Amino acid sequence: MMDGWRKADPPTIKKLPVEADVPEFLADIGRQAGATALQQAVGDLTLIAFYYLLRIGEYTGKPSRSETKQTEQFKLRDVTFFRRDKNGRLRQLPKNAPDHLIMSAESATLKLDNQKNGWKGVCIHQHENGDCFLCPVRALGRRILHIRNNGGTADTFLSAFWSNGSWKYVTHTNISSGLKMAAAALDYPSCKGIPIDRIDTHSLRCGGANALALSGYSDRQIQKMGRWRSATFLEYIKESLFEFSAGMSSSMKRNFNFVNVEGGVFQDITAVTLNSAYKPN
């Protein structure tokens, strides 16, 4: 009976990926004169989530979230920056490193205490991308300095921002509405064929995975970066994107002259062979 109901169910409508232009759009809003602390935090966190392939519960606060959920939010203590010393050796920066060192770090690691699939103590490492502002490492630096310079502690959530004399937290709703707004401003429906209602918080993790796939990274690399335990991550790779089929028809047009080596196993092809151009010794 259950199988019958499943067959009768409509197909699942999955969320679609966004590119780096969406979190970059939000980050640009955050650096404009007069931007609010919330806008700055949303811009930074969406950049971080896209490049680190984060789950929404890892970087946002949600008061109604079930206490039984395994995923934990990142805290200040979970972020570690790296920078090369004068001898060219990569060094871990101390937690109390001065602002200018944090903002010139070459890479940064996020350590997960727990996550959805039960893995604990997993680290995700990402490098700077060459942009002085629209970069995941720079975005992490801005979050850390904002929290630290406003009296935050090692246990302050990365989603925290100081506003009007108190700590507030970026929520799932803040991220979702920001992504939809940015995608609409960038005309995703017309330019990319992606309806706004198919964009949500999942689009960042999905988008990051697609960006890696389109850049030529292997399934294993994407799986490790996104911390997927199984091949379920392949559901995030949207083969409906134009780029995935680019060049396929040209490659398929080639005549490979393949031969079925099982032919002589399942039937006697002696007569066929003798009547062909092949002349046995």
C-alpha cells in the first residue's frame, strides 16, 4: 500500500543552484555606506556558505530548531586562520592574532563539533580566491573581527551580529529572503532559467557543489568538501545545466568502431568470420 502511495505522489521539486554572483551581490550590499549590521552579516555568511558548502543549520540561528538536531552552529572558537611566515612556511595564526594578520590570511579552517550525518571533529579548509573582498577567507575574517571587537567570546556563534546594543542572530529566513532578492535582481528566471521559487537556502550548498563540478573537480573532492558520507551528493549536481552537456553531441558523433567481445561467447560466429575480410591462418 505504501508503495502505491509513493507512486501516486508528485515528483519532488528540488531547489536549484545559484552561482557565486548571488552571495557576491549580497556582500556588495553589505559593504555599501549605510549598510546595517544584518546586511553585512548576511553578505559574509552567504559567501562563506557557498564556498565551504555549508548546511543552513551550521551558520544560522533558528529558535524553533529541534534540540534533537545533530548539526551545531559554528562558533568563534571553530575558526582557524593560516598565513605564511617570512620563510614561506604555512603557520596557524593564534586566536588573538591582530586584525591585520587575520585579514591577510591565506586560508581558513572551520571545525565541526557535530553535523547532520553524525561526523564529529571534521575540518573544512578553504583558500583565498584572489579577491580582496568577495572571498570566503576575507568574509570569515570580517565576521571574526566584528564579533571579537564587539566583546564576543570564543563561544559566540558565527551567525551573531551586534546591533543597537545587543547581540542578534542571522536566521534561516534572513538568508532565504536575501537569496531570493539577489536572484531576482540578477534576473535568474530570464538569464538562467531558474524560477525564484526554486531558490532557497539549499541553493548555496547546491551551487557550491555545482561550481566545483563545472570546474573539473572530481566526485571524491566534492564529496569530501561537502562532507557527504555517500553518493547522495550527486543529487546536488544539476545535469540540467547547459554546461554539463556542452560538447557531448560532438564527442558522441565520433565512430569508435567498437566490437562486442562477448559475441563468440554466446553464439558461434565462425561462419560470419570466414565470410568476412578476415582470413584465418
